Amino acid sequence: MSHRFGFVGVLGRPNVGKSTLVNRLVGQKITITSRKPQTTRHAILGILSRDDAQVVFVDTPGYQTRHGGALNQALNRTVSDSLADVDVVLWVVDATRVGDADFRVLSLIPARLPVIAVLNKVDLLTDKTRLLPLMSDLAARRDFRALVPVSAGNGAQCDDLLNTLVESLPEGPALYDVDQVTDRSERFLAAEIVREKLFRLTGDELPYGTNVVVDGFETEGRLRRIHCVIVVARDSHKGMVIGHGGERLKRIATEARMDLERELDGRVYLDVRVRVDAAWNRDPARLRKYGYA
């Protein structure tokens, strides 16, 4: 039996469920999720190995079509750069609200690349009769390899999507070890999980002005000692993160530690502090310092 291998770009506007879909297809939490736009800020590889194929998903930030700023420009460059080396693209839309922003993302994908249109969140469609007309409309916009309605949240038709995707990959041997599920380090995972809890436990506007960096990471047997800093753009944001009597920061750290112990299969000592850097998300030099292209 032939073996297939390929890189798969996962593209879409913010909040269509790209990261949830990648986690579902890989079968493990690779990238953080929240209901807030721009939760994913880096291109992250999720690696699925099975007997007949190895699929390397490139989860990308949601492409921002409405707002500029140094951070959004950096995130959009990450999306565009990710298209250079992929074999297939999953263009993900939210089936409950497809619009011009989705089609602007679609226009970024070079004509040479095969594209599978993924209509996510079909479980949230109150009127299921809308699905077929929507698929017909999308089919008229590009010669897609396939159009697949799914629910990344509950897994509906995700196996069908995966089989269709594997059939679209070129033949080739696996590049990564079969036990490897991502290219990212434990240090990176620690910062991402703290950021996920920050996004989920704070207000709607705060996440845009926040970042998380790891100042120290030490391994002692099965114990990890991790020191993280939440970077905020305003003094007022620092108070919002810390909360009354430090309760919010304590909850962020506690929930992040519990997730990390589960993901890393060991004990974790996690120290989380807050620092103000007013220009971190506006100055390109600062963004490079914090790991953004």
C-alpha cells in the first residue's frame, strides 16, 4: 500500500474554528483555543501519523482583513508565508456566517494549490436547508478538491474530511517520528497555555494588548519549574489581569498549571507575573523580540 505525506495549510478568518479543527484531526491538543479573535498567533505544526499517511497541519492565525497595526501585520505575514511550502489548503469557514472576509482569505491562496473547503460549525445551523445552497454558492467561486461540512466541536464528519485530505496528498515517506505530534517545545506550550487562560478569564478587549513570555524553564526529573511573564500594554490592564486581591492572576496560574501537568504528564511549579510594556504590540522591533516575524 502506498504511503502519503504532505503539509496542509489551515486558513480562514478569525474565529472560524481552525485550531479546534486541527486539535480534532490530530487527536490531541496542539494549539490553544478561545472564543476571542487572534488566539493563535504563530504557525504551529500538528502532526498526524497513521499507517497510510503522515499529515502535517500548519495551523495559522486568523487572517485579519479589517484592522491594521504592527501585530496584525505580523500575523498576516505569518499566514501568507505559510502558503509557500504546503501541498494542500484547508480553507475553513463558519457555516453560520460566511461573508466577504472569508472570500478575501480565499483570494490569497495561489491557484496552483488544491483547496478543500471546510464548512465548520454545521451543528450550529438552525436551518439545515441552508447548507446545500451555501455549498453550491461556494462551489461556484473556485474549483475545490472537495467541500466538506463538519463540526470540529463534536467531531461530526471529521473522519470523512481526513480521508478526503489524505487522498489529496502526494505519495511520500514520513518526515517526522510517528510519536511526534508537534514541532513546538514544552517552553512554547507553557506560554501558550497561560495565554489561553488569560484570554478566557479576562474581558473582550484586554487580550489584544497582552502577550506571554517564558523567563525560565527548568526540568528536574518529572518536575518542571516554569516562570512566565504576562506582558500588558497599559497600567490599567495590569490591574485587570491581577484582579481584586490577586484572585484573577491566581486563577489564571492555577488553571494553566493543571493543564500543563496533564499535557506534560508530570508535576509543574508555575510562577506567573505581570509586566507593563506599552509598545510591545505597536513597535516592529519589540514584536521581533517577542517572537513575531
